[in-house]
Amino acid sequence: MSSQTIARPQPELHKPETDLTALAVRHGLTVSGARPTLPAYVRRLWSRRHFIVAFATARLTAQYSQARLGQVWQVMTPLLNATVYYFIFGVLLDTKNGVADFVPFLVTGVFIWTFTSSSIMAGTRAISGNIGLVRALHFPRASLPIAIALQQLQQLLFSLAALVGILIAVGEYPHVSWLLAIPALLLQAGFNTGLSMIMAQLASRTPDIAQLMPFVLRTWMYVSGVMWSIDKVLSHNKLPHLVMLALECNPAAVYIDLVRFALIDSFTAAHLPPHVWALALCWAVLFGAGGFVYFWKAEEEYGRG
């Protein structure tokens, strides 16, 4: 035999899979809690629409369940606020001077402002206030701020019933122009929902924002013409141009003025800023769509840490 050993081919041993990512992809596995694409996220959100409505209604029902007057506080709270503002601003500070139909002017402003401020404040607690739900169940997290915004819209309907009663009591009877309040409130609801999602995302990272927001909202209310007439102040033309422009384009003031224009006869088109409907639409689209995308981008972060 030859001294040289003839090497025989060895059977190829099975190599263990080293690329775990490729293995997961091959078997259809995905990262737990990974953010879906925007179209997929919208589809998932739509499939949870019944949960959103039920969650909003349950929160609305439970809100005053411990109070003896129950749901009456849905109407009493903004009415009491309007009474206090009337005494302080209308009587003591005399802001009602030169404002026709000051009572419906004030009550409308308070009710519509409350719709926005309550949506924002509730939005700051959308994630942190439901952290157990967020960590226990898998669902589109945008369901929570949207449900909260829907809850505030439902609550506004109670307030509008009281508002209609007040308007009739002071001689403002229903007419066709009242229908203009519907698109105005829908645009405001879109704006509120987007802003609620923005605040939910920010507050989930920085909980202290929830403590800061009451001061921010109070300041915003004072510059939104809730208790005084922006048109009357601007007519004096004593403010810098940028300040006047900011007051005119203030989204809260825009929606308040549109509802006043729809419901109060003495509040005419002359009291509205130029291109007011375009402004209302731009604010609704900018914050509605922008807030949704901003919230979606942090979808995988909610409930962690």
C-alpha cells in the first residue's frame, strides 16, 4: 500500500442557523411591539372603532358617577364657570361694554373653549392614566387619545343643549345659520384630537407636562377672546402687527368666533378675521394629521420604561 493516506470525503455536518433575523423572517416572526406602517396602523385603528366609542362612553358615564347630581355636572360645570367670568370680567372689569348680547357671547366662548382645554388636559393623561391597559393589551395606542377626544365631544353635546336654552331665553331663536356650527365644531374636534395626541406623546415621556398645562391653558384662554372681544381690541390698532396677527389666527379664537357667528345674530361677519374658514380648516388638518403622525412615530415606546 502507498504510504500516502487517501483522504476520504467526510459527510457535511448540519450547520446551525446563525442568522436569527433571517430565521425569524422566514417563519413570519416580527419584533414584539414594533411600529406598523402608517396605512397598517390606520387599518388597525379602524378595526378598533367599536372599542374607541365604548371606551369614550364608559369614561363619560363614570366621570361624575360618585356625585349626587351625576351627569348634571356635565352642564353645571361650564355654566358655573361662565357665571364667575361674567361677574369678574363683565361686571368688575366691564368687558361687556361695547359687546352686544354679552351673555350669549360669554357663554358660547366658555363652552367652546372648555371643549378644547378639556381635550388637551385629558390628552396629557391618555397614556399615563391608562398605563395598565397599555402594558397588558396589544392595540393601537392612538385609540386612547382619540377616545378621550370623543368623550369631550360627547360632553360638549350636553353643554350645547344648555347653550341653546340660554340663547332662546335671551331672544336668540333657532334659524338656518345655526347649522354653520356643525362644520365649525367638527373642524375644532379634528384640531382637538390632533393636539390631544401630541400632548399624550409628550406627557408619556415627560409626565411633568401634565402639571404645567393648567398654567399654559389659562394663559391661552385669556388671549383667545373668551371673555372679551378680540375684534374690539384690534379695532384700536394700537398693538404691534405680529401681536394682532397672532390674536386673529389663534386657533381657539377662530373656532369660538365661528360658533358665535353661527349662533348669535349680533355677531356678524365683520367680527371675523379674514379667511376664517380657511384658517379653521388649516388648523384642523395641520394638527389633526400632524398630531396623528407624531403620535404614531412613538408607538413602540408607549408603556415601556
